[in-house]
Amino acid sequence: MAGLLSGGRKGVLLGPELLFISYTANASKTMKILKPHVSLNVTNIDASVAFYERMFGVAASKRRPGYAKFDLESPALNLTMQERAPTGINASHFGVQVASSVDVQEAKSRFENSGLKIFTEEDVECCYALQDKVWVEDPDGNSWEVFVVKGDADAMSPRATQGDKAACCVPASKSAPNSCC
């Protein structure tokens, strides 16, 4: 359910909770947001998939070794998870899936004009998908991506197939042992 928030901003609401604020404040165009994205690190992919299938009442939309994706319409959510050894850090990163590469470029421009440090990736294979994306990092080090999925890919990422499982879904400048899509 979309709603109007203070300052004329638009938001996506799930019940009483705000899920995402769209970029309408001080912007001439509204980004065509498809849904928020959350990526979890899990210790047992099969147990996690079974849990989320019961929770959401639908099967995972994509399964690969050590990886699963739920591309939900209600609630509007792109939830991915990858199997990792326990570290105490369960959230890999956060993101906003958009409709097109043009939307990614508009987000990049807005971030740059706002003075944010960015990292971009174009035609990158990540999470078994071909994507364009722009990354920013909040003051606490949480990574956010604005991305578009352009098609399927055969590998988690080219670097992941070479044994570097941390290479997917974090900017190359921030590759960390417990991060992926």
C-alpha cells in the first residue's frame, strides 16, 4: 500500500510499517522501484528455505548450491540467502530492485550529486543473474545497492566460481568473507 509521508515523500507500507521511502524529495523523477531487497547469510540453506517456504507459503523462486531466492509479490520483497559459516553477522547487505538500467543510472547521478561515495557495476554476474548496480555505504558500514536484473546467469559470480565466495554482492573494494547476495 503506497502512502504519502511528511515532506511529500511517498512510501511503501506493509501494514503499519514503512518498508521503503521513494526518492521523490528534491528529485525531478521518481525511481521506478520494484521492491526492497534483503540478503541473509544462513548456516543451513535447506533449513532456511524450508522455514521461509512455510513462512511465505510459496516455494523459493531460485535454488542453487548454497543459494536461494524468494521473489515475492506480497509482501513485495526480493529475499536472497547464501550459506555461510556462522559469524554472528546475518545481514549481508540491503538493496532496492528497480525496473531498468536507466533507473540505476538515475540513482547513481542522485547519489553523486548528494556527495555520496559510490561504486558501480555493469553487466556483472551476481547471484545467478546478470545485473547493473550502484552501491553506497551508510555511516555504519551497511552496504546498499540499487540494481536491475537483466537476465539469468549460470554462476553465482565469475570470482565465486574461482573459489572466492565473498566476491558476489559486495563492491569489489569491500569484498568480505561473509558477504554475498
